[in-house]
Amino acid sequence: MSTTARRAGIVAALVSSAALIAPAFAGALPTGSLGSDETAPGFTCDATSTETNTNGWGIPFDDEKNQTASYSAENVLDEDGSLELAVDGVEDRSVSYHSAGGVKLSDIVDTEISFAERATTAKASFQLRLSGTTGGKFTDTTGFTTLVWVPDATAPDTTDGAVHEHLQAGKWWSTQNIDGAKDFARVDLLDIVEAQPNAVIDHYGVSIGRGSAATSTLVDAVTFNGCTTNFAKKDAETETGTGSLGNLGNIFGS
């Protein structure tokens, strides 16, 4: 892949998160077929998310409810499908989030953050929606911002599927000017943590869009805070026995 193509992809990904510069309305209810479930506070690990059982993945914010992702039978690195992020034009965006339960930002820097992607050009971003930050526009209210990781020239070739690994050691930028991350500069996550010891993560997710022409990508195996979510088109089939007592052939014979 040429340097020019990679740079174009990085610029498009940076622009794609412009919609996150303003926070969603507080207390917004889950909406749409990918709406987030209402769970008690605290991080929960949902190991599988499918078209019929999204298990907490989706868009719980009213101002982003039309930016839905979809479930695809196409594979990334496994054989049961993936999450498809697709846009039709430069004004569109496609995203899916999961609750992070208010885990402290400082608590996740020693854990793996990664995801698998299959596309002709790496383009999906990883996002951490924070509250409790300082030095920004919303310091006196929610302390909202979104930290964004985007693939750069070091990203693997995703043509046949690849994993973006160790994002916690990568460069991130903030949609708001906050202490440790200003003017959309890409900085080490550890530097942001040092400047934001009390910041918490409310949601994490993956997205594409805003600034990209019609395009799509497939995402799978999203890993955060010790949890890896497998995206699949359908629920796994369960074994069924014969009758209400199941298959007793091994006991009584046929």
C-alpha cells in the first residue's frame, strides 16, 4: 500500500470522529435494532454479539441513532461472521458501542486493547468515550471527550484480515482539548492517563465515516478490559435431543 493511500486513510479516519466533539444528551435511551441494553453500573463482558442478540452492543445515544452498524455473514479471521461498518458518503458515519461501566482510564492501560479488521485499506477507529476529564470545555459539567485511535502507516495489511494489536501502547487523539491531549494531536495513551488520573470510560466502540466516500469494513474480536467480543451473523446452534427427556438412545438402545 502506498504512503499516499495510508495518509489519506488516516486523514479520513480523523475527520470521521468529528461528530464526537459534542457529547450526547445525558440519559438518552437506547434506540434502534442495535440499541444498548440497560445493565447495572459496572463493566460486563459480553463474549458474543449477534444480529438477534446484540448483548449490549449498539448506539445508546439519540444524536447518533442513525449511524448504525450491521451484522454480516462475511468473515474476518473466523467462520461465523462479523460486524460491518458501512457509509454511503462523506456525511455518513457507522458506529457501535458497548458500555464500559465507568472503568477508570488508568486501569485499562495495562490490559490489551485490540480488534480484527478486514478491508482493502485499514480504516476502522477505536474509541473511548470518557467523563471526568479536566482542562476541557466540559470540565465543569461531565468532563466529556472521546479518545480516538486510528490506523497509521504501521497498521497491518487488512486485505485478508488482520489484528490491530496493543492499541493501549499506541497514539490517540481527543475530540476535546483536555489536559494531556490538545489540538487533535496524536499522543501516547499513557500521557493522557498521567494528565487525567480521575477520568473514567463510559463506552468503548469502533467506527468509520465522516470524510470518507462510500466504503465499508468488517470488524471482529474486539478486545477491551480483559473481554473479547466475537461478532457473528447468527446465534450458535444448540444441540437438541429427542423428546422432552433428550436423546436416551445410549441408555435404552434404538
